[in-house]
Amino acid sequence: MTATWTVERTGNAHFPFRLAIEQGGRTVIALRTQARWPGPGQQIFCLREGELDPDEALEPLERVPVAHLTRVGRKLTIALDRATRKRCEILVVQKARKDGSGAHEQIFFRTESGIRAHRSRSRVELRAAASAGDPAPPLRVVIDSTERYPWRFPGAEVLRRKLAAGDYALLQGERPAAVVERKSFDNLLNDAGAIQALHHQLADLASHEVAALVIEADYRDFLDPRRLKGRWPAAHLARLLAEVAALHPRLPVIYAGNRTLANQWTVRFFQAVMLGRNAAELELPLQVTRAYDPEPRGPGLDTEIRELMLTGLPAPFPFSAIAERFPEVPAVRLRRILTQLREEGRLVRTGAGRAARWTPTAG
């Protein structure tokens, strides 16, 4: 069920816009903002909306499909299904009161251009604690009992037992919070002789919420005949590695270069996962997470419009036939897609102005 981004003009001079995300007839989030779309380097202060007054006069300004909505750290990140002005975020900050009586909430609306221009753009999202000097939370790591020469995890509580999937697991409580499968150069060459078993193993690994395949070699090593020593043709391994990525798209594949770097990457990965799990849960993003029904990202509105123009209308068709099928899409966006398809050689135009007609080419 597609969510919709809605902007309306209010009668309030201080907060002249109402920004809302709606899905299935319900409001996922609603804010009162000081700008319709913040400019470069700006972040706009917002107020969380309480009960909406049914008698309030609101002027509709735009309705746009939401392509993606997710929580990242303290922010709610939003991608709109349109060509420009499409990425933004809602940032929630808890500020301590000066009198020490607790904290109050501040909400900011900023766009991609504002994020890039902001001086804090180089900071990482996951910090160990509010104080930069606080240590990272301790790790509890399980190493699979079949690992003969395991990686090291300094300062972590390390356990040895049989894992259902992967070679290393980060524990939160007694459950795996993240799982890593380790492959050396020789391991992966051996697995090439039993590719179906490898896919079964990786599918099991990818079924975990957070997982990664970490390889103690560079990608180029698998394409170097001198390193392969005739065990496999480089072209075959190139196809195999591409197939692994294509058939397991949710599983990151990390070519770490060597054993030491693979070990270091996994330690940092587990630390980041633990920081994310221990991060303070914010009321606003969690409300959105509970209310929003996430779905796999669709092909996008531009793709739907292109498919209609190429295969969904009797040829030749006028511009009005497209506008009737997409009444909420601005005419300038429809004409832009027509122009793109014409430049690609996919559509030809006969006539001009209102008499113009469009026909898909045979190619």
C-alpha cells in the first residue's frame, strides 16, 4: 500500500505549512513546518501536530507518492517518487532543559541539499554514547566450534559453540544480533566445486536480520590466473561471484583483502550493530515504524508512466490520453518522459501542438 506525502498551507504565520505522510486512510506522521521545502544549508524547526481541527482551513499544495521511508539513527529518512526535491529527513533531538528538569523534544525538517551543506555532515550516525569519551559497549561473540584458527575479538566475551549459520555471531541476550560467514581465498575456490551447496549456505545466512559474507581476499584475486594456478578459469569465477550477489541481494559481500582486515572489519561491524541496538529509542520514529507498512520498493512512477506510453495505449495516442491515466502527475513531468523516450528512439511524434500523436517504435 503506497504512502503519500502531502503538503498543505495553513493560516498560521509562524508555521504556514502542514506536512503529513498518509497511508491507507490514516496519518502516519504530521508536522507543522516553517517551510514547504528547506533550501540548501537550512534545517527547519517543526512542531509535532496534535489533534487536527476539522474546521481548520487548509490549502492543498502537493501530493507525491512516497518511494521509501525508514528510520536511520535519530532520523526518519524519506525518499519521494519524483525526479527532483525527492530526499529529505525528519531529525528528532532530545535537548536537556536549562533548569535540569529533564529533556524536551526538538524536531527539524531538512533536505538532501541541507544535509550536504551542514557542518556535521562528516559525523557518523552511531556514537558510543552522548559523551564522546564513553567506551563502546562490550561485545559478546560466539565463534563456531568448527573454526580451527578463529579471528580475535579483543575485550569481548568470547564463547565457543556450534552456530546454526555463519562462523561468528554477535549476541544480544542469547539471540544472534548479527552473523558473519568467513571465507578464505581457498575456501571459496573449494566452494566453486559445489555451487548449489554454497547457495544453500548463503540463503540460510541471509535469512538472519543482519548478516554478511566476509572474504579474506580481494575481488581481483579471483580473476588472477597466477593465483588460481589452473584450479578454475577466471571467467567461471567471475560468473560465480556475480551469481552470488544476484541471488542473495540482501547479503553484503565484503572483499576485505586479507585475514587481518577481514577480522578488523567484522569487529567494527559488530560494534556498529551493538551501538545501533543500544541507541535511544525515539518516540517519533518508532510511532512511524509501527504505523507504516513497509513494502519492497516498487519500480517508481516514472517507470509506470514509461510502460504505459510504450505498451499500454493504442497507437498513435495524444498527450491527453496519458494525462487522463495520471491526473495527479504534473504535465511537465509527463512531457519530460515523452521527450526522453523520443530521444531514446522509443517513441516517434507526428503533428504538433494539440494535434501531436505519439507512436512506439518497433524496437
